Amino acid sequence: MEEKDNNLFPETEEFNPMAETEGVAPIEEGEKPLDRNVRLMSPGRMVARRFFRSKLSIIGLVMILALLLFCWFGPVFYSRWDERIPDSNGQIEYNYKTFQVEAADGTTYEVRQVIEVRKGTNTFAPPGPDHLLGTDDSGLDVFVRLMYGGRVSLSISFIAVFAITIIGVILGGIAGYFGGWVDNVIMRLCDILMCLPGLPILLILGSILDAMEVPGESRIYYLMIFLTIFSWAGTARLVRGQILFLREQEYMVAAEAMGFSTSRKIFKHLVPNVLPQLIVSMTLSLGSMILYEASLSYLGLGTQAPNASWGTMVNLTNNEDILRNYFNIWGPPGICIIIAVLGFNFVGDGLRDALDPKMRR
Amino acid sequence: MLKYILKRLGLSVLILIGVSLIVYILIRCMPVSFVESKIAAMNQGGVQVPKETVDAMYEMYGLADSSFLGILKGYGSWLNALLHFDLGQSFVYGDSVLNVIVEHMGVSFAIAFIAIIFEYLIAIPLGVTAATHQYSVRDYVVTIIVMVGISLPSFFFARVLQNVFALKLGWFPSAGMENTAAGYKGIFRLLDQLKHIALPLIAMVILSIGGTMRYMRTNMLEVLNSDYIRTARAKGLKESKVIYKHAFRNTMIPIVTMMAGILPTLFSGAMITEQIFDLPGIGNVALKATVSADIPFIMGYNMFLAILSVVGVLLSDLMYMVVDPRVKLA
């Protein structure tokens, strides 16, 4: 973003002892030696510098770290309420019934019977010191569910993205390296998977899980496994395209001449060169995975109440009363989803700019 | 050219067979008892599913026989019926699946089409200015809009819109397609409908504008870095002429191909947005059908979507050749 100078070696003042070697010509007065003008940086450090120069990527990183800390360390420090146990200290409500009683002298009295109702659970509590964000329709603390829900949403997305990447790299690598009929079969499979409608298929799978009576807390894991099986095609195409290009490079000819084994050529020489693009696409797809998980849970297919996930919490808006009057119940989870996805997108964009200076947007 | 198109068509048929096989196998994973109980529940809940329809479905999908051969036979008979444009009877809607799809896809298409016009009208100028003023405040603003647009969860954003503009401010109706109770006629009916679809439109435009804007910006940047732009500038042309005559026309190549690819998918419906605003579009219909295990409809709808996306890919590839003559047939 802020890139004004594209000089990869902007530092001129610093002195680098590594750069000084024996037998350098004597330095004349007032002249700076060439090797003092340059500073050696490893590629990794250069990437890090470029990454941290962009404000948006730092903001993204902070957002993600904050969410991770909130979700994983939050419940450790704030254990007043639990994810699934409702607050049973309901308020006391007073009602009365009126009776007409006729006394012995003939006058009628109106007698009111006061009925004290202790509500079993503290539902729809407003935000306050007891419940930081109030409670929902079944008396569960929203703030605490936010943390537990985040654990589910974030960890599932991480696992799914890693699985997709592994499958994509292996199949894309094989297709790109070997070519021929292997390539053809794998790529046609990719075509088919790319044409499968995502959400409707998951809806079918959801009703299959219904039919098999899978318990509510493990449904989302099954669904994400299916999602992984259906979404590696994009990664495989990316890897294949890169490998087709890299295969023709001189260093691969050299590797061939050295007589390296096939697996060494693929995993030691080709895959590391695909890594930059792969890391970028992984970060960006983390964002979309979170959205996917949230949408599934929102539609009631993923995590189901009383287990928390951000999507499930927004699902309560199907009740119009909650939608209209209780933003404190469904607003925060939605905002958390936005923060998470935005964070990953910022970081992914920053990484793309940092890893591949040619591809700078 | 013709040979290329024929080859692509053949490939598309192959892809469709693959997709249908996957969908069919998935549907066969549903236990028969589950289907029976769902049908029974529907019969109790007021929706009458005639016995013949259920029998026809069992025959068409071969549901009773779950041996390997039985599954193959079921798939064969389904494929055979498909070739006769028979997708079976929907349970929930009591009509043939094809009719239900045709009836409801119009609404989805209309909304999506209006949304996409607005989307391009906003995204193209903003993307171009962001690229021509790279690293300026404008660019920064566009980047942030892009980011927010692609990061918003559709269901949450739609709910927020509904809450603020329909329930709190009362500017727009919160759900439905038209006010049938008022009995508007002619132009008033159209206006009423427009008022009803305003919020879903806004939601769809904002949710999809980010990607288009980013695409536009990247393309424009790429074109601006090319040699002929440098030549145009070296000739001493006005900057406005360089940008709008030389650069802009060339950025339209990928945009036009993308539009051709998107066009068929406009019929597929936006499931979540339609569900939230309770529109009678095809996405909402499909969602309801899936929840009640309406197998014929699910199968038909998924095939419909697959066909749309195959046609989209095909169209965009063909369009690419039409717009850019340098592309050689592969």
C-alpha cells in the first residue's frame, strides 16, 4: 500500500560486517565503499519487511491475534458462565389474580392474590455486569458463547484449509509433474468438482446427517470433511499450473541431470517454489472457510444449539422478536465473523504483495 | 472453431454426467426409512403427497433396491427420464420439478440481473479510478470497500439491513415479494414490487461488488503497465485519452468474458438472501425442498445448477475468443 520506494536495499547507513572481505581496495577519504552501501538480507527478512511496511496487513494481524487470544484464553480467565449451562438465577416476576369475596355482612371485597413466579432461567437479560452482553432466549451468556463459538469456527476453518491444501498439493503436483493421462484424469475430476453447486450439495449432506441422527456437536466436523473433499480442486489447479511452468525452468533440468529421485524433485525443488502462491491462497481461503462454516451453521446444518458457533448464534434472528429487539444477542457474533474474515483477507493481501513483488497489485 | 466448440460440448456432457452421478449417489445415501418418515410427516402436515407420486419416485430412483446393481439401475432410469425432460414430481409443490424451476427462476433472475447492472455501474468507474490513482486516498478507500465487501457474511449483512431499514426505520417492507392485500394493479404493482426487492438488491450489490472492483482494478493496472500505453503517452496524447481510449477498452476484455460466464448463473438464485427476505425465488424454494427431503426437486435443482455453471464456463471461453482474436483455439 504505502510502497513509495521500490528499492529492495533501502538502508545505506548501516554497516554490515558480513559484507566486508579481505583484500578490499583502500578507502579514500570522503568516499563510501560500495560494499558499505549495501546490506545483505535474507529473502525471508525481505518478505517480512515488505509485509510489515503495509499498515493494512499489520491491522489484519492484530485483528486475528486478538480474536485468537479472546477465544482461547478468554474462557480460562472468565469462567463465570458456561457454554451450554443456562443462567438459572431467573428474576422474580409478580402477577396477581383478583377474586370477589363476599363477607358475612353482605359487602363484597376484592381480594388480590399475589403470585410470585421465579423464572427458571434468566432469559433475555440485558447487557450488564452479570452478563457482559446479556443472555439469549435460553438463558445462555452471549459473551461466553462468543468465545466458545469462535473456537469452533476458527479451528474448523484452519483444519479444513490445511486438509484442502495437502490434498491439492499432492494431486496438483502429480498432475502437473507427470502430465499425460494422469493429468487428464485429475483435471477432469477437478472440472466436475468445480461444477458441483456448493451450498445445495451441503444441504443434501445435511439432511443425510439428519437421517443418520448424528449428534449436534459433531455435525459440523462431518460437513467440513465433505467440504474439504469438494473444494481441493482450486488448489490443485493452482499447483498444477505453477508446476507446469516451473518444470521447464533451467534449475529443473539441472535437477534432472543430477539424477535426483522423482519425489525429491517434486517435494524439494518444485513445491517450495509454489509455496508463496500457496500461502497466499491458504490465507485468503481461511476467510472464505470461516464464511462457509458460518453460513452452514446459520442455515441450521452445522453446529446446533446449545453448542455455540458464530453462525448458530446469528441463526436466532429467525425469531423476529430477537431480530427486532435484541441486537446484543445476534450482533456480536456477526461482528466477530467480519473481524475474522477481514483479518485473514488483510493478511493474505499483505502476504501476496510481500511474497511476490512482481505481482504487486 | 466448430471443432473446438464440439469438443467443449462433449467435455461438458462428461462433466454433467460426473456431477449427476455424485449427486445421485449422495441422494442414495439417505436411508429409505428417513424418506418415508418425511413423506408421512408431509402428509400429516397438510401437504398431500399422492401415493402414485411416491411410487413413481421409488421407481425412477430405484430407491427400494440398494445393491450396487440396483443403484446403477436407478441411475440409468433417472438418466433416461431426464432425456425425456422428466425430472419427476415435487412433493412439496405438487407439480413437475421442471415447472417449479421455470416458474421460480424468473424472480431470481430479475433480482440478480438488476443487481449485477448496479454492481458493474458502480464497480467499473471505482476500479478504474483506483488503478489510475494508485496509492492515493481513492485507492485506499476502494481497497477498504473491496475488503469489507468480500468479508461480509451474507446472512448477517442481510439481517442488519432488514433490522435497520425495514423494522426500525420502516422505509421498506421487511419480507415478501409484493403486498397482495393492497391489490395494486399495473404500474403501482410494479412499484410495490420494486420497493419489496430494494433491500435484497442492496444486500446483493454490496456483497458482490468487492470482487468485481478488485478484478477491475487489477486488470486496469496490468493494462496501464503495458507497452502500448507507454507508446501512447510518448506520442503526447492527453492523459484522459490514454486512459479512456487506450487503456479502458483493453480492460473490457476480461470484464466481458467474466460477464458472459456469470450470465447463466444469474438464474440459480441466492439461497440465503432469498430465505431472509422470504422471496419466492428458486433459492428459497430449493432450501425449503431440501429441508423436507423433497428428493425429486433436490436432484433436479442440483442438475439445473450444474448445467448453468457448465454453460457459463463455455460461454465465457467462447466470448474470450470473440473479444480477443489473439487467443488461439486449444
